[in-house]
Amino acid sequence: MRVLQHGWTGYRGAHSPAPLLLYVLYAPLSLLLLSTPPHAQGAIHIPEGYVDEDSRRSVSGGVLILRDVEFADTAVYQCEATNEHGNILINTYIYVIELPPQILSNDGEVYRVAEGRDIKLHCDAFGSPRPHVTWEGEGSLPLLSDPRVALLTSGMLELSNASRDDRGSYTCTIRNYNISIIAYLEVLNRTVILAAPHHVRVLKGNSSQLDCHFYKDPRLDHPQIVWKRDGHKNLDPLKFNVLRNGTLLVKDLEIEDSGLYSCEVITELDNIEATGSITVVDRPAPPYALALSDMQDRSLTLSWIPGRSHNSPITEFNIEAQEEQLTEEAQEASQESWERWREVSGDINHLELTLQPYSKYRFRVIGVNEFGNSDPSQESESHDTPPAVPDTNPSHVRSNSLEPGTLIIEWKEMKKRMHNGPGFQYKVSWREAEGQSHVWHHSYALAPPFLVNSTEAYTPFEIKVQAVNTQGEGLAPIAEIGYSGEAEPLEAPGEVDVTVINSTVRVTWEHAQWVRGLLLGYKIYIKRLGFQGERGRRALGQMHNDRETEGREEEEAEQSRVVEVLGMKTSEEVPGLRLYSRYEVSVAVFNSKGEGPPSQPKPFSTPEGVPDPPASLTFESPSETELTLHWTPPIQTNGILLEYIVQYQREVENQDVKMSIIRDPTVTYLELDNLDPHSSYIFKVSGRTAAGDGPAITRKGSTLLDGVPPSNITLVAGETSVNFSWVPGTRYRNHAFQFQYLRKGGTVGAQWEESDFVDTTQGFFPLTGLQPGTKYHFIIAHANHTHWDQEIQTTGPELSEVAGGFATQGWFIGLISAIVLLMLILLILCFIKRSKGGKYAVKDKEEGQVDSEARPMKDETFGEYSDGDEKRTASQPSLCVESKLGSEDSLAEYGDSVDIQFNEDGSFIGQYSGRGPVPPGHESSGPASPDNAAPPPPIAPSMSTILDRPS
């Protein structure tokens, strides 16, 4: 029902205003309710007779109800209310109208919804009577059959929990009218948080990150990311920073930053939220409110209140104390040091402590959790305890006497906190343990050690040390046994005896009586005197070492073995003695001060034994059936070497053993013949003494075959060399051979070349000087036939001539020969010209005649020619210049008439025999003439002399 216009209400009566006329428009088929004015006082009575008899009209409690309004219901309706004060009327004009329906929502509207969210599709309709709206989807089923779909009274279609199947077009239609609109629905992917924030624990002062990685539909704009702490959005930007990927970075965390952190991703269609937490942990806060209670002479109770745990449980408390002795010295030396006394569980907040007398105490408490210790609490008030007698005596009471005749008593000093009072010192008591007197001697000392003089060497004493102070003596101490200082033993062991078993001797003795100290053991001295018998009768087997080892044997004969026997034993076996030798033995006792005198030497000898095996065994094969054995005598003959036994047999089972006996022990070789060159033999050589045969040295050997060159040769080619390698035969004698080789593809009729001689034992030979890229044929000749041959090509490019080149043509060779001949003729002409222009013949010199064809003398240097001479070809001057030096150096034309003299400076003057000195004024270097003849050159001038010599 829609109210279009109100009238004004009045009362009928003396003071009643005019009646109110109310205009109301209604659509047909509507329900009309007319009520009485709410401010009417008293009983309201509406007579029934005023209302027409119509089932659509009824009155209830002052309300007129019209059902299924029709156009005929258009009228003025009057309501009268009456009470004791009067009555009142109100008029209402009802006008029933009809309007055509229309849809006010836009056609083609596109709606977007996130998957799983709710969406309302609008279809606002207007008309009178009210239009009836229906919705249809793309499917064949009615929309309202889906429980997620609801049609609202306003005409809107509401879709809950949208899915991707709901996307498409929806049509809104007014029933009975051809009026409709289409709405399009797009269902987008829901926003998802891929990496939600975790629950983290972070140490105070550090930084932390909470992830908020999400996925959104790419068709949506960038979402808004909102972080909250405990539900509050306002986060300090200086401490909290949101990164582009949504991660929250928190810096410099404090305890107050602990809490729940939620990340909300808000898009235009949906939002999603995830929650994590940050727990800032730290070492605990220090305990506080320390209090002392139940204070006694030697105890008190300490209590405290734990500090904040800082999100990590307190696991224990450490109680530290500062203890000071009440003596002035202790107070002056106090350094305010704290010591840990006790450790208690984290759920305890009080503890009873035991105290020492005569001390001042202060306490503090430290809390501990998994992240460390708290700062110490404030110190408690100080507490002093009264003095008392010592509770204990010093420990480790002992004697440490170093010098004979003294008793040094030592002990471990007591800590100052155990002194229990002033005037602390030690009471030292001692008496002989085995003496006749039972009287204790006493003395006092402030610190160890304590010295007692004038005692016997190594005498036992009862000793004890007691703690005392001004309050009295402590507990009675227990006596300990100590000894005075030791001295060297004065007596040797007696009844020394020996028992010889081959190379072992068993030595026995009786205890020494006057040791004068703690017996540590005995020393057995065994000295080797040499072999049995005279030196001239030494074993022959030892003679091969006389030259090299005579000095060493002499030294060995004088050496002694010392065997220490610790403890109280009175016998010992000494093995490893030399057989067939003379020894002597003595025994001495020793203590910490040294050893006493040795017993009288007791001689003994070791028996003769079998010799050691020969030191070496070698072979020499002069032929294929002969073998010579060489061996060296045993290193130790252990007696007189009588002979050698040589045994040999083929290396085949069940072969007879042949034996030879060398009666002369100085002979160390044996020649064997008639051996099988194709068999190997096993040879054994042993020595013999009167005690029997010694162990043999065993070697395998065979005769050597005649040597032949190798046949299994490996070749490795280089660029200008070939390396030959082979495995030398073990049973062949050394054989010298040569490699012969021929270059393949060379000149017809080329000769074979030979290498140097090579030994078969070398196993390797490099052949150098070959041509690169060339194939060679190698052979080894032996016994007038080819023993081995092989071909191989060196590496690198082959040196070859250009095929068909002009250098091989006859006309080119003839041309070159003509040029060479022409140059030779020019050289000869230059030499002749040079000789005529610069020298006189020896004959002309002797006859004193002047060459009529000589050119006029000019101020030109030697070697210059006339204009006609200068008209030569361009190549001739260089040839003449080169030949000029050789012509001047030649002495052939001077013969034996050259007289060479030297000036004082070492330069030479060459003259003919009988020639006088050069006239003054004619020393110029012009060309030679009868008046200024050039001196002859030296016999062997140097290059510098030739170049510097005047021409």
C-alpha cells in the first residue's frame, strides 16, 4: 500500500477542527488497512452499521481491512471515534488505480562472482497491480528447483555458493507480458592463499617474515592486502613492511610484538584471510625481590621472585654468592668476584644454603631458559657468620724427601674459606715408625713444606698435620707413613749365577740388603769378550769381513748390554746372545738416587751353533751348458766354519738332487757343467760347523743361451726419428746388432744405411736424422739372413719437388751455368785489373824500370781507375771491390823477397830486400809509382788491418 497524499484530521464538537481527508492510491487486488488515529483518547467505537455488508471488508480493533481491492472500492471512508469527551471523525479517500508493468533494471547487465560466493541478479519491476516476475536459465531445469537459488519479493534472483557451472545468461520475464531482460553471469576463480603465515618464534632484536602468497583470478585487478595484529590494522610502518608479494617483514622485534598476525586478501569479488603468529623470545628478565630468612650460624634461606620468561620457560636458576673472609687480609684482597654455588629447577623460588664460619656473604640469582641467562638480579643484603674451629684437616699429607738425612713433610693447603676463624695455622707432628720412642714431636707452620733435619737415610716416620685457629684445634688427624731422603745403595746383590741355553742366558741373584731407599729394580750388565778360543783360530767364515769390519768387531767385543729388571724380581732371561762367544755378567741394585756397586763379574760362554745362510748367491754362465755359482760367507758363522754344501736339481718334480761339498771354507764358488740349457735349476748353498748344517740360501737359475737380436720390436715414428723398443730376453746373453734402413721411393740404386751398434739388453734405441713424411724399410741381419724387417713412415709433410717445374728443364740448367761462368770471368778480369793498377811486379822492382803503360799519377786513392774503367756494367764494380781485398792479401807474387819489419808500436813495415827508407815528403797515400811504391802487405793481416791500411 502506497500513501500518495495525506489529509488533515479534526474533531467534531465544540473544539473539534474540520475532519481530515486522507487520499490513498491503491492498486487493484491489494490489501487495505485503515487505522484510527493513534492520539485518540478514550474508548473508540466504530458502529458496525457504517460498513457495507461485504466479505472483503472487515473491522478489527479500529482497523478497516479491505481485501482484493477493486476499482469499485474507490470512495471516501469515514471513521468516527467516540468517548465521554466527544467524538472525532477522520475521512480517508481511497483511489484504486491500474499502471502497465515495466522493468527498471538494465538489460544485458554483466554480473561477476567469485566461485563459492553469493550473487544477486537484479530485476526491479514496477506496475499496478504489482507485476509477477519469473527467471529462466540456459538449462532445461527450472531455476527454483536448485536449493541454492531463491527468488526474492523484489524480483531479484539470489544464487548461493556459485560454481563454474552457473556461468551463462539468465532471463527475467514479467508473467503475462512480453517484457524481459537478460543478465549475464561470470564465475571467476576464487582467491586462494597459497602460503599462509606460520607460527614462528623469533629471538628479540631479530627480524622475521610472515608469508602471504596468494592466487587471484587474472581478470581481477590487484587486490588489497591487509595485515592485522591481534585484530588491529594500524601497524607501525617503520617496523612493519608489506612486500609486493604480500609478505610481512617485521624488523627489530620486541617482546611486545608477539601476537596473532592475520593476512587478508581483498578483491572486488571476494576476500580470504589466514592467520599466523609471532612469538618473540628472549633470555628471561632477572629475578627480583631477593630476601634472606631463617638465618643461623651456618645456614640461611634465600628466596626470590622470577622475572618474566619472555615466552620461553625458565628451566633453572643459578645462585651465585660473593664470599669474603672477615680477616683484614682477605678484605683487602677481595675483588668482588662471584662464584656459582647452586643450580635449581625453574619452578623453585627459594633455597636453603649452608655457610662457612667467619665469612661475609652476598647473593644474587640468574634465570636460565633455552635462549641464555638473564642479567644477574640485584644483590641481596650481606650476612656475616661467626668464627668456629676448623671443620677439616689438610689432605694429601706425604713425605717428599730429596736429600739424605732430611724429612720433608708436605700437604695440600686448605682454602681460606675453610679456616673458619682468625689465627689459622698447621700443627705438624712426627715420630719414627719403627723406633723405640713413642713420643710425638710437634711444630707449627703457616704453609707447606715442613723440614725435619738429622734423620737416617730412608727411615720410615709417622706424620700428621692438623688445622688450628684461635677458636681451637680441628678434628684429630690420621697418621700417614713417610720416609726420609734416600741415598745410593751400598751393597751389591749376592749369589749371582747363570744358566746358558743356546743364545739365551738365565741370570739369578739374591736381594740386596742395604738399599737405603725404595728399591726400583736391578740392572744386569752383560759384556761380550769375543769368540771362544784364540783370535788366530777365529771362524774362517768371518775372514771375508776382516778388512771392512775389523774395527767394528773390536768395538762390538767391548760393548755391554744392560737389562733393567723392575720391581722385586730376582731372575731374568736375556736372549739374543752371540753363539760361540765368551761373556761375563754382573748385577747391581738401583733406587731413585742411583745404583749400587755391581756384583763380581761371572764369566760364561755360549755354545757353538749352526751358521747363518750365505749372505748372497749369484750365477755366471760362460756357455749354454755351464754355470758358475758364487756366494758370500754367512754374516754370522756361530762357530768354526768347516765346509759348504751345494745342492741343485732341475725344477721338475721327483728329480734327483745332486750335491757337492766344498771342504775348503775359503772357496766361495763352484763350477757346474753338462747342464741342460732348456731347464731351470734350484740351487741351495749352506755352511757347516761342528754343531751341524745351517739354513741354506735358495735361488733359482739357469744357463744363458747365445744372444740373438730381438724380433718383437715396437716402432714409434716421429717427424725425423723412429724409436725402437723391445723386451730383452732374460736367458740370453748380451748381443750387439745394427739396424739397417733404406729410404723408400728414393734414388734408384740407393745404398742401405746402418745405425750404431745396439745391445739387446738396452731395450730401447732412438734413430734420428730421418726425413719427415718419408717411408723407410728397416731390417736386422743375423747369421747371413734377415732376422727381422718392418716398414714405417715418419710423420710430417713430405719434402717433394714440384712436378714439371722449370727448375728441372735443360734450358734452365744451361742458363744458370752460363751466368756462373760469366761471373767467374768477371772476377778474374777484376783481379788482373786490380793487380796492374796497384802493384809492380818483383821483376820490375829489381830492374828499376817504369811501366811505360802506367797511368799518370794523380791525387787519387789506390784502386781508382780511368774513365774508361768506370764505364763498366753496374754489376762489375761490386765484384771488383770484393776481389780487390783478396788480391792485396795475396803474397804469392812476392815470393821469398818480402822482408817484414815491425815498428815500435807493433805495426809492420813491408819492404823489398835492400830497399831504403821512404824519402821524406813522399808519405802520401796516392797510387803506387816509381817514386812512391806501395809497401808489401803482411803475411797474415787481420781484417781490421786490411780495412785500415792505406791504399
